[in-house]
Amino acid sequence: GMLEKHLPDCSIIESEAAAIGEALPYLYETAPSWIEGHYDKLFGPGKGNSCQQIVLTTVLALYRPSAAIYRLLSPAMIAALDYGADRLELGFRVLKKDGLSLIGHWAYYGYAAGFVSLEDPILKKWWAVADGGHLGGALGELCGSLGSSNAGVPQGIVAKIGELWDLHNERFSGPEKSGSLRGAVRLAKSGYYEVSWWGPR
């Protein structure tokens, strides 16, 4: 009741939309049926209005990707990719990345963590619209997440990051996707990969 008038389908106050985005994972944990019942009010049918876009981009920017929230946000992310995710309105703290970068980061993190497959509709749509800069940005960020400790990251995640690097090398190395290959130096420095893996790359 009281929250309804602050929802982004009727409130045009951007800070309210950002506050809802910030609270959304907690709200989903405590009242999932309320979030699902108000999905169109929160994210809009289609691309949503600017405040509904801010709800989405705030969640994507502030939180570490998780399987449950990825599933929840999937319809909104697909609508954003259809609309043009690089044109999404950004939440008040989101200064460094556009919406297309944020969605790519979630999809790539999800692939490495094992809850997003190569057949995932978001990943496939993202690849269709991402340019070389977005591709390289998402890959480089993922490679950099390994750090240089060579300890504490499950081997399956390390392998999947290498798979994505190879996939970029196979699919996106033409001049129209220039900039798509980043992160090999970080993978080499991480200590997880043998020279025989990173040397030829």
C-alpha cells in the first residue's frame, strides 16, 4: 500500500527508483511473491520508463551476480537488450559503465560461476549487439577477477574463464569486433594457467 506510490510506474523521482533498486535483492529474499506480482510496475513492460530502467541498472551495478537475482532480472534484461541496453538510464551511483556493460558483466560472471550456459538467451542477445569495446571490457574484467593469488578460486571457474577467452578468440577477432580480446596478460599473471596455455595466446 504505502510503497505503491513510490514505485517507478507512477513516481518520476530518480532517487526513489535507485533506492528501490538498492533494496530489491533484500525485498526479493523476504517477499518474492510481492516482487513477482509487481514486476511490470518495477521494470515496465518492454523497455520501461527512465525510473524503471534505473531500478534495473542500480541492481546490476551494486550487487555481485547471483543465480536467483539473474533469473529474476532476466525478462527485464532481455527487454533492455531489445531496446538498446547502452541507452538505459543509470542509477545515481552508476557512473563508469553503461547498461550494456552491466548486463555483459552479469552474464559473464554467471557463465564462470556455472549458472549461465552458452545457450542462455541473454548471453546470445548480448553477443549479437555488443561491440568490441563491450566484449573486451566484459572479458577483461572477468580475467582480472582472478587476481594473482593462485588460491581460493575453484578450478571449474578458472577453466570457464579460459573457455570464454578462447571463444572470443574464435568468434570475435575480426576488425569489426576489434578490442574484444583482453585479459590474457591478467590470466598469465594470475598463475592459474600454464605457459603452454597463455604463451601462444
